[in-house]
Amino acid sequence: MGLRLLLNSVQNSIEEPWQRIPSVIALFAAEASCVLLDSSHDHYAAISTLLIHSSKLSMRVIPLFDNFFWSTSVNFKAERFWMLRLVYAGLNSDDDAMIYIRNSILENLMSFYVSPLSDVESKDLIIEVIKKSVKLHKIARHLVKHCSLFSWFSSLISVTRERLHRDENRFFLKHVLVVLKVVNDVISFGSISKWLQNYGLEQLMELSSRVFNFLLHDITLANETVGLVNPFLQLIASVLKLSQKRKIYQPHFTLSIEGLYQIYQAGSLYNQATKSINPEFALEAILMNAPPDTIFLMWAELTYCKATILSYHHTVQGYGALLKLTRLGDGVGKGLNGSLDSRYKIMITQHRCGSYIVYCWVV
């Protein structure tokens, strides 16, 4: 009886010839058929009730997701775990991705992960769902732009560390490794990388800082965290690369001298302990960082140039002064508005300011 109801529901859900059934719906039907063969199964009553009250399965939602994932029954853990396994195995195509996005499936999983109600088994499956989901470009873009994925990773690391017991350290490090791999995968998407450069780098900066403080605050953690070093250094290099492409008025990510030394020291110690660490990643992270002294010199030169321009402006005030600041090598007069006409009396003066030249002319 139960199998006949299931087959009728699936058949009634097909509205046109050769209609594609989403993977998650097909997998639910397969799992439900196994449950319906055993009337003593814990999920038999819930699935039978669904089939009795509905003549067809909706292709736009995951059947029984809310009932099982947020279950308050005696078997709530078994129902939640069954649904999480279905969510993980059923995410395979863009059709599945649309169901997950439309019904806020991933948002529910992310919020449950950091809640006190979440258990170790549920967290393991949730982090694996996130890892698998970013392989689909549509979901990866949705998670980054609309779900603040990187901010969630930052809270995941901070909240989990606060509640961490000694026997859960390995479990925590496993999830941090997944986080680093997921972030590196997401950054590798060209369109998402461009969006991050313009709008989302602050989230990456916060996440990088949290992982940096956790991973390199104490070099004695090398034996426990050796597997995290390579993906972490790749993350740092990627964030620095995105930061360099930003506009000058946008926030940038840089490492202090102490941070650079910590990366060098960590790479050296890790390389002595194991050959699994790639020293090229540490070198790339160090070289991608803007040298602090260069930044300071640029700031000092620009400050001096501003002072020179203001001083000259006060000197020729009242004569219609026009001012121009250009970098050495750009060419004299490059970028001037209009052309210099010999019919007009024009006095041009030149002032050297470090690696800049200030051109001032009075009409």
C-alpha cells in the first residue's frame, strides 16, 4: 500500500514528457521506498502521512525537511540525521541548487551549526554539505553574496573555540581545514573573486585575521595544525592579491613586520618537522605583502606634496592658479586639462617633491 502511494505521488508529479526529476527528490523517493517496506521503521509514520495527505510530491521543495530537521519528537536526532544525509547526497545539479536556494536550506543549516542545540554528528554533516555546495557555482555565488559565508566562517571559528573541550580539538581542526579549502575554492571563481575585490574583502580580512591568530599565535601547535598551513598560506596570498587590486580609497589588507616574521618562522619550523609544507606558499604570502616602509614613504611624499601645493597656492592666490601633481616618469604636462596656447601669457613653474613633480601655472 505504502509503495503504491509513493509511486502514484512520483507519477503525478511529472507534468510533461521527459521532465527531469531533481536528484534530491529522486533520492527521497528511493529512501522512502526502503522505509515503507518496514512498518516498524521510525520514519514510517511520517512518510506515510505525507503520502496520504498529498497526491503528488512537489518538485520545488525537499519533502519533510522542516518536519525532520526541526523535529521535536522523541526520535528527533535520528530524523535530523536522516534529513542531513539526504541534503548532502541530493545536492548534485543546478536543479537541486535552485531548490536549496529557494527554500533557504543552507541558511537553516548554517544557523543550526552555531546553535547550542547542534551536536558533533550534525556539525560534521553540515560542514560537508557546505563543502560540497560550493562546487556548484550558483550556490557558491549565493552563499558569498547573500549569506555572508566568510563572516559565518569567522563566527564558526570563534564560537567553536570558546565551547571547545579537550577531546574535541581534532574535530575542530578538521572543520577549520574544510573552511580553508572552501574559501580557496570560492576565491578561485573569477566572477566571485571580482565581487570580493570590490565589495567583500572585509569579510575575508576578518576571517584571515582570526585564522592567523589561531594558527600562528603559538608555534608549539605545529604538530596539531600542520595540515592547515598550506591552505592557510594560500588564503593569505589570495587576500593580499585581491587587496592590491582595490582602489586606493578602499580598505586594504596588509601584514605587519611581526606577522611577516611569524609566517617565515612558521614555514621554517614546519618545513623542519615535515615535508608536507610547501615553502613556496610562505614565500608567496610574504612577497605579496606591500612593504610597510614603502607605504610610509608614499604617505610622507604625498603629505609633503600637499603642503607644497597649498604653500604655492597661497603665494599666487588671486591670479587664477592652476595646479597639477604628476608622478616622475609620467611625462611633463601629461593629463593637463586643455592645451597651452602661445597667445596667452602663461608662467609655468616646476617643484620637485620626492618622486613627484608639482606643476604650477598661472594664467
